[in-house]
Amino acid sequence: MSAPPTPPTGSDPRKDSLIEYPCRFPIQVMGAMADGFADALAEVARRFDPGFDPATMELRPSKGGNYLGVTITVTATSREQLDNLYRALTGHPMVKIVL
């Protein structure tokens, strides 16, 4: 048996992804219904996508009104950008779940 081929040094990591960059990428976030939740998400999104428009956010309150589901759609430019954005969202104190 031979070892699997290694990618050449300097290969473009964007080619190793199923996602074609740049692209519009929706992220679903859920948190407690609280003042400032959507604004906090918009602030995080803008750190990773300076062109992010908060007006594009989709808000869905839960049936009981205790939680808010928010879809933010960012312009993804790399896997690293998405990974860092997911880390920032999951580490935010107001966020319960990120999909």
C-alpha cells in the first residue's frame, strides 16, 4: 500500500472545498428574545463581511416568544472566514445555537 498523495505546497484551499467562493452564505442563529440580539449579530457579521447589510436579516420569533431565530446571509470569501465567523457567533453570550 502506498501513502495517499499529498497536495502540492501552495495549493489553493478554495479548490478543496465544496463551496465556490465568493458566494452568498446563509447562517441560522438562535438566541433568547432579548433587546439588542439582532444588532449584536449584525455587528459580528460586519466584522467578517464589511458589506453585510442588516436589512437582509430574517427574524423569526418562536411560538412562545422566548427565542428569536435569525438568518444572516454573508458574502463568504473563504473557509477560514466562515470558520472564524462561526467561532465568533458560537462564542457570543447571547447565542444559543448556530447552524
